[in-house]
Amino acid sequence: MCLAQQNLSPSTRWAQNATTVAGLTNGTAGSSLSTLSSNGGISIADDNNLYIADTLNNRVVVIGPNSTSAIAIIRDGSDSNPRFNVPTDVFVTQKYIYISDQYNFRVVKLFKNRTNPVTIAGITGVGGSILNTSTLGGSYNIFVDSNENLYVSDTGYHRVVRYPSNSSSGVPGVVIAGNGISGASASQFNSPRGVFVNEAGTLYVADWLNHRIQRWNNGASSGVTVAGSGDIGSSLSRLFMPSAIVVDSNGYMYIVDTGNERILRWPPNSNSGECIVACTGTSGNGIDMLHGPTALAFDSYGSLFISDEYNNRVQKFQILSGFGE
């Protein structure tokens, strides 16, 4: 994953009008090499290739840095059911591609050259229960740390599960956050989505239906709310179904505030955030608007990419200033 966000500063600014880099500008869905359908998670590799979970097309699309059409398509997840079934997220490291294959109840790992796909979490086609972690209840978002440990937001079971780098199909993981029961207490989630882990092992979770971001210190038995109040709202102190979270080296959180159709930057130890792009307050397919944003990523230059799900496109907001300061 491209970690350019580590060079961002509190003064970084982006253009307010975006460029469509994948899908159609007008938001029309499709299944060609230049269209998407309800795209989910995105990841940007070190070479600035953009990987997109093209969810309803049951594929992962790879877009080159100077292209708006796919340079590669990934459909094969191997095992007994080779085709993806509603892939919701993708994460790219220097060596591997990881894909969350939601309705096959698994996470697939393959080499960057798109060979040797294997299931490394869950069992293909087998839904599980909260009583074990060898199966998943519907993986949604994923994160991979610098040691290739895999973190899965097991949305159906309201928990986050960690799997070691050498994991394989059916191997139990370790629940590191959530108790498996939907709720709003400090030890619970309600349909968790985006996850992020910093170098200290601190976990950040977009607690989707609790309208908050939770931080869990390494080894903690409960989390702390670090953004949002738990209540739906459109003020800068509240969130509405946040879907994704990225944290920079200064502790600033970048939040996809899905229900409010905007992207926020939230300072550490603050009660409110700042809208950085898509700040019109309305949804739409204009160049300064989003409709159902679901993921974000930064390229190596600090430009901001947003997966604009209901517009079936990925938008690029060009960085203007404040990179590497």
C-alpha cells in the first residue's frame, strides 16, 4: 500500500474539483474495461497503480497512473469456487494483493503478478459463527501491516480479527476488538467497516452504524471514541455511517463520512473535524460532489483518491500544497 499519507501535514490542501480516474464521470455503471459497478475499497501500490474492488462486477480492476481504463482484471480466487462473489475491499503491499471476498466468506491473497491465489482467512463458501474465527460472517474491509499480518473487519459478527502472515484457509484468527455482539458500548461495534493499524499496533475502526471512529490500543479490551459522538449528524463534530479511516504520522485521521457525502480530516484529541473535499453538503455526480463514498487512498505524491460507490467511479483530488512538510 502506498503510504504517502505519512508525509502529509496539517496544512495540506487539495483541489476541490476532482478528476474521474476510473469509471464514467456521469456515474453510469457498466462492466467494460472503462466502467465500474458499485465499487468498494481501493488501494494504491508503490508504482501508483490503482486497485479497485469492482464489487458488483465481481472483480478487481487495476488502473495505471496515466490511464482511465483497466490494464488488468482479477477474477480468480482459486479454491473450490474460483470466482469472486461480491469483493468489497483490496489491499496491496510490495509483494502481495489481498482481496476481501465477502459472500465467499474469505480473504484471498495472491502475488503482485496476479498468480497463485490462495485463501488465507475464512473457508471458501462457508459462513461461520461468533464461536470461532476459522470462519467469517462476511468480511468487509481489510488492512495489512508491515509484517503482513492481516486485519479483517468481520462485519457480520461485529468484530475485528487478526490473522498471521502465514495463515491459510480455516486457520483460526485472534479477535482483537469487539465481542461479537452488536452494540454501542466501548467493547462493541455495530457493523464495523474500515480498519487501520499504525506502526505502534494501535487499531482504528470505522464503526459504521454507531457513527463513530473507535481507537483500540494494542492489547486493549475496549476502545475509545476518537471521532463522532455516536449520534447521526451533519455538523463537523458528528459522523453519519463512516466507512473508512486512514491515519497519518501526526495522528490526523482522514475519514470517509459516507452518509454526509464528504471527507473529513480530524486532528488528534479534537472534538471536531474539518471538511477537506466534497464539502457541498449534498450528494451528486458533479466534480465537487460524491454519492456514497466508501474508501480513500493517497498516491505517492499525496493526491487523494475516493471510491465514489453510487456514482460507480473513482475520483482524484489533486494535492495543491503541504506535502512533505
